Amino acid sequence: MNIRRLRASDCDPQEYLRGANAAFGQWGDEATFAWAFRGGEILFLDDARGRPAAASGITYRTLLDGREVAILTGAWTHPDARGGKSFLPLIFATHEAARERNAIVLAFGRRDNPSCRRVQEAGAQVSASYYCRSRSTATNALEVLEPEPARFRTGFRYNDDEWRTQFLERPHAQIECVGRSGEWAAIVERTAEFDRVHLISDMRALPFLHRGRRLFWFTLQRPELDCEWTDGFLSTFPAADVSRWPIQNGDRM
């Protein structure tokens, strides 16, 4: 097995997408690739014939305290290569890339996913996270608001252009900024079944955000609202205290 490390801008998106779509069913297209990996890198783990058996991306962000992070993003293993530990070499290669920038490696995922065990095997600290789904489908009257970055506290530092790209310009997504003027605002991706809450200025306003669909949101704090959730993880290497990080769903990569 051989690892190739490429800047995403130098990578043929189809080489990544063929494996990602085979692994996940429908990960995305070239627009998704360009949005997800802008300014980032792609790692390929090639088999003996030089064909990608697994891959992952590295996206770089800066924490609010100025520390840089390298986020392990969009990792996949081709169905024909499953059953081994193809993910581990990619994790170690991500650690190596992060050391060059003195960055903390982050990874997001579900607690029951094998990736959780792999990042722990590679030495990462794993902290709890929660993928939440409201039970209510009530309908509330909300205002359409101007999406101003200053309304929100995010998990990472973004300039205005980066913020708009991260939260408003998601490929093939219907994004809205709604809320109550002067009180609270939320960036929401509207889907047939859920409103995905990418950012909300005040978590206490979540119950008022329903518009006839259930809500989906991500948090590092154990939910206090009436909702269902799936246990997730946020891993850090080296270990870091994530308890005060205001990461929301739209920050995740």
C-alpha cells in the first residue's frame, strides 16, 4: 500500500468521487468536492495495482483562540477493500501533515462507526458529541433575516467571504436565514424531512424554529431539549479540551 498526498486543487475530483460514491452511495459531485476541500489536501491509499483503496481529505481551519486545526474529512474505504485497517495509515498521514503546521487533528463521526475505534488506536482523545433530531413538527411564524456573520458565534474563525462560503453557499442546498429580528437568528438548510440547523445564535430558541418539519442539529453538549439523538464523537490529536468550543453543525467537515 502506498499513500499519495495531493493538494485538492491539483487532484482529479473524479478519482476521489468514484470511491466516495461507491462507499457511501451518493457522497456528491465535483461542486461538492470543490466546496468541501477548498484550500485542503487529499490523501489516497493505493493498492498494489496503484488503484485507490481508500482516501480522506484534510481541511484546515483556525480555532477562535488562534490554534490551527486539520480536520479529517470525507474518509472512505472502497467496498472491495473493507475488512482491514485501511483507515489507520490515512490517520497517521494526517497526523504527519498536521505536525508540519503545528495543528490539532480533528475528526467527527458517529460513536458506533469503526472510525471512532481507529482514531483511538492512533492515539486520539475522543469527546462526546450529539446528532440531534427534534420530535416536534409544530409550525411557528418566523421572519426572513439578512444573514449577517456578526449575529453568530461559530466554532472557527472565518472572514466574511469564508463565512458565506461555509454556511450560505453549500452546493445544491436551499439555505435560509430566519428568526426574530433583534432577538435571534438561524442559518437553516431546508430539506423534505428536516430543517438542518447549521447555525443558531441562541440554542434556547431551537423550539421556536419549527416550521412543520423536524429539526436536525449538532452539539458538543448533552441535549436538554426534548429530542432524539445519536451519540457521536469529536476526536483530537493531540488531546484538547473541547468543552467550550462553540462548534455547530455548519462548522463540521
